[in-house]
Amino acid sequence: MPELPEVETTLRGIQPWLDGETISDVVVRQRSLRWPVPSQIGSKLVGQTVVSSRRRGKYILLELSGGGTLLTHLGMSGSLRILSGDSDEWRKHDHIGISLASGKELRYHDPRRFGCWLYCKAGEHPEDSHELLHKLGPEPLSDDFDVDYLWSCMKGRKVAIKQLIMNSHVVVGVGNIYACEALYLSGISPRRAAGRVTRASTERLVEAIRQVLGEAIEMGGTTLRDFLNADGEAGYFKQELRVYDREGEPCRGCESPVKRIVQSNRSTFFCSDCQK
DNA sequence: AGGTAAACCTGGACGC
DNA sequence: TGCGTCCAGGTTTACC
């Protein structure tokens, strides 16, 4: 489900209800996620205050008053909602509930269970030390992600450009939808070897990634099937999609039908006339 | 080392 | 109605 804009939308939705709040109870109904939810997670969290919440790539990090950090990822189908406390019946696939002193509750729902909930103990900055975070590439909306950087990652690489920009060690947050969209916007074939993309195209690609992610955040993310924000509302970026999930429909630029191919087991949508 | 396929899991859509 | 097949927004892992 979630790529960077959906995770950012989720974070913005839960942040106001979490920051400064104390955790009063933790219920784990299903600990079998991507990795097992630590069995002591409840005793570690209860009584702690959420100092701040932030995003790194597609991970959400809650910094706790004791110095530890709660690290979660929504995987393919995960979502986080804020419940008001009185309407808190457990739906199928609701796995974790974090009750707050305010009476609100943070509820984690994830049918496919590819997400994770992990606890990083106090000490170093998790972005620098945690094994899942420390090798991540730059944030695409930060100044660290620029043409020189991406160009250096592409040089000599035979891997398809689409796979390269979806590699979180190169740049975080670009998933299947936004990789397709950014390549369309920059006129690059998703199949082109990364090392054979021109410098001018790379400049367009950096801008396209920024543009598409930024616009999607502004529109509350993309709801294809089931993405909902923390208030249970859909995102509006689907109507802006130029190629993703539009196989056979006319390209918005040249009218020729959008094509679908498979690259490393993922669907790729593109216009073979507009993208070279 | 770099590149590719499979693995994790549930559910919805579709064809017969 | 039911059953088999394919597909899905991510990432790691195992294997060439």
C-alpha cells in the first residue's frame, strides 16, 4: 500500500495525537508480522511519553522519553488510525493497539502482515545505527538528493533505471507507483539501463521524482484499493496518475495505449512512444 | 559484485 | 456458488 506520500500522510495524521502523549497500555493481538513483534514491547512502552514522531523513508519512528525509539513500517497493506477511544472494536487484521493517556488509541491494521514493529533501545541515533536504517539512501525531497548524487549511482550500472530508483539504498520512498510516474514525466523508458540514461534525462528524473512525491503528499496520497489516512479517509492522487494502473488506456500525451510489462516481478506501466 | 527470483501473507477480481 | 489462478502500494533472502 504505502509509498513515501502515503507514509507521510499517515504520519501527519497521527502526529498531533501522539507527540507529548504518554502511553498507558499496549495490546498486541498478532505478533507474527514481517519479524516477530518483541514480546516485551508492552512493558517497554507503557509509561513512556512520545517525544517526537518522524519519518525516514517508509519507516515511522516514535522517539520515546526513555531514549528508545519505536520503529514501524506499513509494508504492503498496513495502516495506522487514531481511534477516539469509545469506538474501539477490533476489526479483522487489527494487530496492535497503543492506548494513550488522552483516551485516544493508535491502532495498527495489516492484512498481509508484511509490516513490522520493532523497538530500538536508547543510545545511538537509530537512523545512523539501526541495521534497517543506516544504509538507506537520501530522502528524495531533501537537498542530499540531487543530480550529481543520482548520476553517480547510475554510472556504469546495467540494472534497469526503474529498479535503480526503487532501490532504497539509492533513494528512499520511491515505490512502484511513483517510479512509473516519475519515469513517465521524465520521458525515460523504465527498461533503459541506468548507466545509459543521459545526464539531461537524469536532471529531469530528479525533478520528476520530487514533483510527483510532493504533489502526492499534497493530495493526501494515492488510494488505489485500500489506502486510508489516519482519519480513515482516501487520498486523491489516483486521479492524477499518468500511467500507473492504466494499461491499454490512452497516454495523456500522445494517445497511444499505455503498456504494462513485468520487471523483477513488479508491474511497470509506461508509454513506449513518450519514454525512450 | 551485480543481477534475478522467491519468499513472506491475505484478499479481491476474474474465468470457468 | 465454488474453485483455481493471478494480481496487489515492500523488502529481505537465497541463489545464479
